[in-house]
Amino acid sequence: MPIEHRTVIIVGGGPAGLAFTAVFGGWHPYYSGGDLFRSRYPQLDDYLKNDDRSLLQMNMKDVAKTGIQPADLFRLLHHPGKKYRDINEIAYNFRKKQAIDYLLITQENVGGLWNTVPRNLLTLSPGQWMEFGYYPLAQHAQEQNLDIDVNDLIIKRDLITYYHTIPKRFEQTNHIHTEERVTRIEPHEKGFLVTSQDVSGETTHQYTCKHLIYAVGQRCQLRRLEVPGDDLPIVSNHYEHVTDYPGQHVIVVGGGRSADWAATELHDAGRHVHYVMRQPFDVHWRLITDSRYGLPYYARIAELIETKSPRFNTLYNTQIKKIEENGRVILDTQNKEHSLKVDHIITEIGGRADYSLIQGFKQDLTFVEKHDAYRFQVHQVATHSHSHESINIPNFYPGGYLAQGIGLVVFAMHGTTYAIAADIIQKENLQ
């Protein structure tokens, strides 16, 4: 089998991996300032304005010594205010420079899990918080003649359309392999040996690279119920749209935002929903009340619970113990067993990062736990904060939420991208 060599390989085509494509394609950021940025961050303006080089040529360790991490610096450059006002307020612009040889490998289309989230799902953020720095959503809307208010919460179909335009828009299609699943990453004299297989299972590929960006996402492996019957046809491990569930009685298992969306939409489409959660009521209610005045569907689920809708049955402190072929489900609520007869079971119980592909290195990766009150839980890789390079494996970079310290802030993707790209570009002596 021939082995193809690339300078950089990116594993994962979700927002964290896709963000690199235009940057490695040669689109580099330059400081341009702006009235809002200068007025709010005068010290950063003083630090940046006298250097006309690409921001990817900055010494990121020196940036950190100023008291701000590179990830936060790029976030502020792109979002000097939370609301988008004008494209000229974005405090950097992009110019075409020398590209770097790279390949992105993804098992689905670019956009990652956003391809499979509920069709009409509202994200947790305004559209302009979900964009890449080099391609503001307002610019995309103008080019595509779309009616999008970038300060509104963006729905999945508009977001995924935006992500799907990136490869062609920036002429990077030839650097992206979709429908290809990485099966192993191991050391090699050239750096890394990456083995992959077409999703069809027909063809195996091997690549070597000097730098590897691991951006598979925090939900690369979807969790299962791990109970008898969880592989029956009535069980779905994600929710797409109500039309996929024609039966009247549906169990939704979860307790986080995706499950809340599914349970609410199914109820409002006329289904009888049994919402099963391991957590107690007060934990779930805190999530709802923190969001009900900012997200419409949280106002709706709060209303369903407060008015005790007869078709919305919440089961807290509850676990499924067994699923039978006839649709009978055995549950345990605080050590009391009972059963329900349903047509469908939807499990929106999250996933975990998969590090099992990384094998044979002299040191194992060191991990740190990241979590918050909104059920954001990630097994992150310990990294150098100025570059997001692993402290254990040289030239190995966890992307996006897998990098130590990156929290549930979608626009943090900007900083992760540029800090990693800067480290690689400087190591390769590119200008």
C-alpha cells in the first residue's frame, strides 16, 4: 500500500477541524484595528498596531505574558462586542499568503455532528458567534443573497449550509477527504502514521505527516444505554425530525439541551412524550430557568412543565433497565420498578471523545477534566496554553474543545485555530 506524506493532517471535519482549511490554504490574519476594539482594548491596540506582519508570526508565549491567552486575543479581535455592528469593526483582515501542505480527513461531510443534529434546532448562540474569522456570516449572507440576521440565534440548516460552502469558497476541496474514517494514529520516523478506511469499508489508506491536529470532537463516540434491548429498531441514538417517529408514545432519554429540544418538538407535534432523566428535578430546572428568557424553546419547555401538560411526562431520577421487542420498557425510579409501552425511544445522552486511535507513543496523553453547570463535560488533552500542543506528544494538537482550557464558548474556536496554525507555520519557517 503506498503511503502519502503531508506536512499536516487534520482528523475531523467539524467546526474545529474545518476552521483550519482556509488558514492552511494561505489566508492569514493581519491586525487592522477598529474604533470599538481600540476604545475597549487600548493596551492590545498599542501592542499590535506597530507590527505589520501576519498575526500568525507573533510569539504566542510573549502574547501570553501580556496577561491574555492567544485564544482570548483572537476572540476579542473577531468579537470586540457581543453584537455584530459592521464588518469594519472586526479588528483583523485576511490576506493570501503561502499555503501549507495539509489534508483533512472526516468520516462525514464537513460540519461534523452539525450534519445530524435536529433539522430545525436553534443553536445556543447568535449566528455570528458560530462563524469562522476569515468568512463572517454577514459576508456569506450577502454573497449567497440570504436573509439572515447574524445577531439572531441561527438554526441548524443555515449553519450547516454555511459550513458546507467553506471548501469551495476558499478553493480547498482537493485538500479534504470526506467519507473516510481514521482507524489508527501511531508514531513514525516522519512524525505520525495515519491509517484510515473508506466508510464503505472497501479501501484502506495510509499517510504520514509531521504535524497532526486531532479535532474529532467531544461527542465522537455517542453513548449507548448499555441495557438489554438497546439495539432494537425502536431505539434511535439521535433525533432528527418528528416525521421520523410516527408512533404516538415516545420516550426521550437525556436531560441536556438536545434532549430538551427533541422532547419539546415531539410534544408540540402531538406526540405523548415520556422524558426520562437520571438527574433530579432541581438540576434540570436550573438549566431551564437559566435559558428560558434567551432561548424560545426553553420558554416552551418551562411552560409544559409548569402547566403539567398531560402529554409531557417527566421522569426524574430514572433509568431504563430493559427494552423488550414489543415496545415494553422497564424503568427504575428511585429503586421503584415500573414499565411503559412506547413506539419509539430516542437517546440524546451525549458522547465522549475517542482517544483510542492514538497508539504506540513513548508517552501517553495526559488528560484533564472540563465541565460546567450546563452539562458540558469533556476529557481534554493537557496542552501548552500558548500553542495547544500536547505536553506529551510533540507536534500533536488537540483541536477545538479537546484542547485544555477551552470551555463552552463557541467563538473560542477562532483562538484555538490561530494559536495552533501559528505554531505549525513558525516551525515550518513559512511567512
